Amino acid sequence: MIEKDIEQLAYKLKQNNLKKRPGAVVFIGAGCSVSAGIPVSKGIVKCVREKYKDNPTIDRCKSDAYADIMECLDPQERKDVFTSYVNTAKINVSHIYLAQLISESYVDYVVTVNFDNLAIRALALYERFPAIYDISTLKDLTTTPLETKSITFLHGMYNGLWQLNTKAEMAKIIKNGVVRRIFSQITINRPWIVVGYDGSDFIFDELVSLGRFDNGLYWIAFEDYVSQRVSDELLNRENTESFVIKGYDADLFFLKLSAKLQEDEPQIFTKPFTLLYKMMQNVVDIKDSEDYKSVKERLELSKKMVSDAIANYELIEQPAIKMSEQEIKMAKLNMSLIDCLTKEQFEKLTNLELQLNEDNTDENTKKILSDIYISWGNNIFKKATLADESEKLDLYNAAKEKFIRAVQINEKMYVAYNNWGAVLNATGTLIQGAESERYFNEAIDKYKVSLSIKEDYVRALYNYARSLYNLGKLKPLEEAANLYNEAINKLELSDQIQPGNFDVIFFWALILGALAKTSSELAKMDYLRQAASKYSLAIGIKNDSFAAYYNWGLVLSNIASNSPEQDREPIYNQSFDKFQRAIDINPNYFEAHMEMGYVCDRLAEIKPKADRELLYYKSIENYKKAIAIDISNRNAYYNLGYSLLKLAQLKNGEESMSIFVEAETVLIKAEELGATSYNLACLYALTNRNELALSKLDSVLEKDQEKFSYVEKDSDWDALRNEPKYLELKAKYLN
């Protein structure tokens, strides 16, 4: 899954616009109409169950799937449900800004699975009246292409002859193939933008069937959520040229995209009376006769009223106006604040805020101000994640100040509390040590406040779990286990609200792995197997995550090392495959090379002597690749020295001595970098440098870098067991 950001999409659209290339295809789903008052399918299902609770067919239906519930209603009842929503819906931000993109030729086609008329109504504000195509009534197409600036209804309009809601109705359209042919026609040389759609219906299959999107498909993900189906069948498939843009609901996406395109604010927001005046110019001049005199006078009076309103409320720089000075000031100020938010002109905020006081700051203005500070804090926090370590703390503190200011202005801003907690958590991770515990606890307090305002806020639940995990790492095992289990409870809640979130599943697996370290042997294996299962699910959602493959490999390696010897080999092989997949995705993944080397070493220990040589060569290869990535890592040199040492023991004569020499050089380097000298001591023992071997061993034991009980089992020391110095060390260190 390849992530892109809104700046990259805006650049693409601007280039197309400047070079007179075709505009985009925008595919909108239910998420675009939620803020207008039309719920997504789950909300409609709930409404139908309540409204038709006396209907025995509804009562007997055990499924809450949208198509199954719709099957329980007759066509007129379904139409009544849709009409009731449309009649009360208001045009929202998504559709107003979408209409602006169409008007400015950034968008050529809108296709929608929605039944409402919000896009049509929004375009009317721009005096655009698009061609409308209703797929539900089409059986075939002609050679004439669809008009640009058109809207195509893929499930039927609310007031059309057909609405495609039941499985049988949907099958009707699948069979005639009209959707696929329309998609094939409009997609040529155009990028796709998919907003507010979850990919759960048959239309998604038609979209996927287009193959590679040569001009790109941009899937706008609500927060960070992408369903497993969309991941598997589109975003994670190779060569589709499909990308995900995360972190936006539909309204915010269209708002931010317009700002990035540097488009002026829609006139409905900035000059509503001018917009009304333009509309009135479309009314034909009334005949100047006695019969029509009253109508003509009424129209002229209306035009004058609108003209006066333009002068009084829009052209507020004019001296002869009816607004008070305070009203003029607030009108200008609110417009400036909105520009500050949408265009991210944060540097202007300080001066604007100086013009506000308790008397002139209403709830709407407070909401705008709070949103600005949240957006400002988010920008700073994003910069911190990319900054050098020396700069991070100052940036974290700066971001925190913005979130604190946001909640001072509006104490119900649950997003600000969550983001404040995220900054505290990041600060605790950065500073480490005893003081970090305070930051993690403070972060948890902020998530609690956020969830007290919005209990189903998935991002706060996830972040809550992260801080619990970080806190657990600082605690004794029993206390840590309690914190890890509490973190898993938060992730379970998050998964119930928004299933299939990669970050949630991945982190869940990580915590299960941590729980394994706090548990008895029996429970440990159970936690490790659960963790492996979660990593498998995570990869199913995002199959290009090298971190998920790597951690999956770690868990499998741990399972293998804790299994009976006769069961280890196939599990180690699975672990090896996962590390290899991580390296295929990220060839410079130091840790994966290290773990592949480790697995080869462990496999060699349980294989017949004849099979060990190839495994040691493989481990040596990976340790050398790790050193090439990080030339100062002592563990890489130490592990390489171990593998060389074991390989040398499988060889004879000059070849063996040559490898011993290489191993000695490597192990001396590891020692210089601060690694233990134990393997170097073993090498000296194996090459008959007994005095040097025992001297190194004494140093290792004195530093408690190894236990003598392990030395007693290590065959490298067999030739020295009866040496006086060895017996002396045994008496001294063997407890």
C-alpha cells in the first residue's frame, strides 16, 4: 500500500488543469453525505429496524447487512426511507467544494453510489446544471460519450424508477455490464479520487476490473481506516497505480484540497448576496404591461433588496453602510479566521486573535479558533516526526502549546485532547528514563478526557493503548502484564468500532509479544501464537509492511526456540521466510538481516553436521550485509564472529585456519566496540592459545557477561576442562 498526501494530489490536479488535460473522476460514497444528515448504511439499517419494527419480515431477519434489510421492504417503502432523508438533508461542505472543483475544471465526472441529490443542488449554486445518468434504468449505451461535468448514479436516485439495494436488484446491473463500460469510457487519461466509500458493494468489483490506473487512483481513507477488501483487491496489489491518502473525513478532504489548489472560497460563504443576484439575472425580463406590472415591480424590488444587501454586507469597505462598526469588524475577522484555517496561514493568527475578546467571540468563532490551533499543532507535530533528535523536544512542546490553547478555547474538542496526549507520549518516548513515566501517565489522562467526550473515538483508544504499552515497559513484570492487558482491551474496543485497521492489528500483535515475556512457559507460547495470528491479519491488510513481516518472523523464531527440538526446524523456516520478505521490501533493513543470520545459526545447531556449512555461509552473508548498513554495530560483528567460528570448526587445515583468522579480526573489532569477549575466548581455546583463552574467560566471568554453568556445557572448552586455571575459574565462578 503506497501512501501519498494531499499536496501530491493537488499538484497532479493543478498540472492537469494548467496543461488543459482531462479533469479527474471523483467517486463519492455515503461518507460524503453524513454531515448533510444522511447516514451511512449502518445508520439506515438501524433506522429501518426502528421504523418498521412491527414488520414481521424485519423482525425475523437475523442479518444486519444492508442488502438483507432492504430485501425486507417493498420498493415503495425503500423509496420512502430515502426520500425522508433527502427532504431534510442540507448541502454540506463536501458537495459545495466538489461543485467548485467541477466548476473550475479540476473534475470532469462525478460517479456516486449515493441516492441523494446533494451534488446536483450544490452545482446549482454555481449555476451549473449537469447531465444526469441513472445506471439503474440503463440497459445499454450508445457510441455517444457521457458529457463532462456530469453525475452518474450507480445505485439509482432516490426519486428514480429503480434503486439498487437488494441483491437481486444489484445483480440486474452486474449482468448487463453497463457500469464497467461507463467506467472504461470515462477513465481514459483521467485520475480517480475515491471519497467516502468503503468498497463493500458490487461497484467496487467493477472499479478493480479497470486494472492499472495510469493517471493514478487516490483512495481517501477516513482517519487511517482502509477495509481489508480494499487493501487486498486494490491498494496492496502490484501495478495498479493506486494510492491511499489517510487522515481525512470527506468534508475536511475537500476543504483542504481546495486550499492546496489555492482556490478562492465559494461565493455561498463569502458573497452570498452576489451569488443570489447572479441567479436572479437568469429570470427573464417581465413584460412592461398592466397585466404583469405587479410581478415586474416585485422582481425589481427584490433585485434592489439584494443589491442593497451586497452594499451593506459584502462591500463592507463602503462608507454608506447599515452595519455597525463592530459588525463590520467581526464579519471581516471571521472571514480572515476561515482563511487562516483553510489555507493554513497560521502566522496571521496571533494578530487576528488580538482583535477578539469575550464580548465579540461567539461559539462559532471559538470553534473556528480551536480548529485552527489543532491544525497548527498537527503541522508542528508532523515536522517533529521528521526532525533531528536535537530539534524534536522543542517542536513537541510547541505542538503541545497549540493543543492546550485549542481546549482552552473549546473544552469539548476531543481531537485536541487526543493530540495533546499523543505529543506527551512522543515526549516520554524521546526523553526515556524515569521522567518518561510522568509523560505517559499524563498522556493517558488526556486520552481519558477525549474518550469522555467521544467514547467511540478510535484514534484515542489506539493512542491510549500505546501509552499503556510504553508505561508497561518501565514496570515490573506483573504490573507490566496488567498494563499490557488493559492496552489490549482498548484495541479490542477500537477493532469493534472500526474493524480491519492495520495499525490496531499490528500493535495488538506487538503487545501480545510483550505479554509473552511476562508469562509462564505455557501462557508464553499461547501469547506468541496469538501474536503470530495477528501479524498474519495485519499483512492481509497491508502486505507491503516490512515491519509486520519482521515482527512476525521474530515471534515465529521465539516460538521455535521454545518448542521441542524435533519441532523447531519448520517453524524456524517460516521465520526465515518472513525475514526474507521484509528484506525483499526493504533491502537496507538492518534488523531483518541480523535476525536472518540468527535463525540460520539456530537451524545449524539442530541440523546434521553435513547440512550446517551452508547455513553458516548464509548467516555470515546476512551479518556482513548488516555491517554494511551499520558499520559500528558491535552485535553485528559479534554475531559474524560466532558464525565464522562455527564454520571454521567444520573445515580442515589451511581453510579452517584462514576462517579462524577472519573470525579473530571480527571478534576483536566487536570487543573494541564494547561487545563481550566470550566468543573471542572460545576462539583462543579452539586454536590452542590456552593462556589467552582462560584470561579472556576470566574477564568475561568477572563482568558477569556469561555464566560458568553455560561454559560447562559449551564444547569449545572440552580441551581445557582439566587445566589448573580452568579448574580455578570453575571453583571461583560456578555457584
